[in-house]
Amino acid sequence: RTRVAMSANLASLFEAHKPIKPQFEVVKATKWKAAKGESEEQVKPREKPASTKKRRREADPRESRTVFVGNIPISLPKKRLKQLFKKYGTVESVRFRSMTIGEGDLPARIARKTHKQLGGNSLNAYVVFGSEEEAEKSLALNGTGVEGRHLRVDLAHRTKEHEHRRSVFVGNLPFSADEEALRAAFEGCGDVEAVRIVRDTKTGVGKGFGFVLFAERSSVVFALKQNRKLEVDGRSLRVFKSRDMSQSELGASKYPGHLQQPRFAGIQ
């Protein structure tokens, strides 16, 4: 009898503490409609946020008239680089980049010397013009030879689709290889328009792979036939068709010579 009484008490206790159902109605937001006289609440769709590069361009109006210059000889002074671009318009400023260490903390001469001692053989820079038209004209300097190196010139804000059909991926490069050695290895396949070796952003040391962009699509056919036949500093190069390659893959590819089907990331 005692057990029965306890069970009844427990049952009444739980009955008194049953969860209370909400007495309100959940109102869902209706889709936005552009029709006039709509009585329902209008809800506009959320706009896709702008990319970081786009926001940066909008924040800095100079971005549209800035030119990227790559593969600059490490011995080339800022004054001479400015004179080289000055014939295309008013040059507002020249900023060197890609120092392995000390950028902004050491005098330019010491930073360059340290960069060279650590294996750096070239620099990048940004040239700001007075107008977008002047920046466009300066692209004529792309491929120009300066002190034994071929400059790589393009608009800093360029987001164009790279022409994969004119490009090849090159793996198994020595970490100490430079762009001129890679260019020389493929000049027998046709006119080389641009060359890029992917490097570590902090140390400037090559990651062992790069890209070659030819002036003609037919040159790619000859380049692909040179897989494992061309050498740079005693290492046989692996040559593949160029394809899309994500930034994470670029950073994670520590041993690109072992890649089976590398995917292309573009020249710049």
C-alpha cells in the first residue's frame, strides 16, 4: 500500500510539471517582392559580401593605377626603376617588396644585402601612376630585359582568367632555382611570355615548382614532350598541363616533384 501511494504521489508531481507549450504562432519571413502595393512585410535577400581584394580596391583609389613589377634584379636601385617607367606617365611612388627579412625595419642597402645572402636573387615592386591610362601603357615593359633578368609587369588589381592553354606547370625544381634559369630551360619550346616560381612568403625560398606562360598555344605541345627531359641545376623537370590550383594547395605542396596531376594557379 505504501508503494502504491508513493507512485501516485510521483505521478501527480510529474503531471504538475509538464512542459508548457507555447501559445504564440511562429511567423516566417516572406520572400521579398518588388510588386507595388504588397501588404506583406518585405524582406530583401542578403547581399553577398564583397571580396577582400574588391574592398581593398574600393578603399584605396590608387589600386586601379598601380602596376606590379616582378623579377627585378636585386641590384637595381629605386631611382633607375622609376626612370624606366617614367616615360609612360607620371610615377607617384615606387615600393619594393619581397625582402626575406627586415623590410621596413632596416635601411634599404642592408636589407637588400641580407636578402641576397639568404638566397634571394630578385625583388618585386609596385609602381603607382597618376592615371589608369598611364598604368595600362606601362604594360609594354612586360618581358623587358634588365641586367640579365626579364621583368614581369601587370596591373596590380588584375583578376583576369589565366590562359591555361598557353601555360605549363613545372615541378621538381631546385629550391634555389630562379626565374631566369626556368625561362632558359623552356626557350627552346617557343617564345616565353612570363615565368613564375612559387616562393615562401616569409623566407623567399622557392617551394620547388613554378609556371611558364608561352606566347603561343602551340609551344605548350612541345613543352609537354619535354617532361623529365629538361634540367635545372641537375634536376630533371616534371612538366604538366596547367589547371586551377587553390591557395591551400599552393601552400601545402612542399614536395611538388611528387605531384601526379598538379593544378595551375596562374602566373601572378
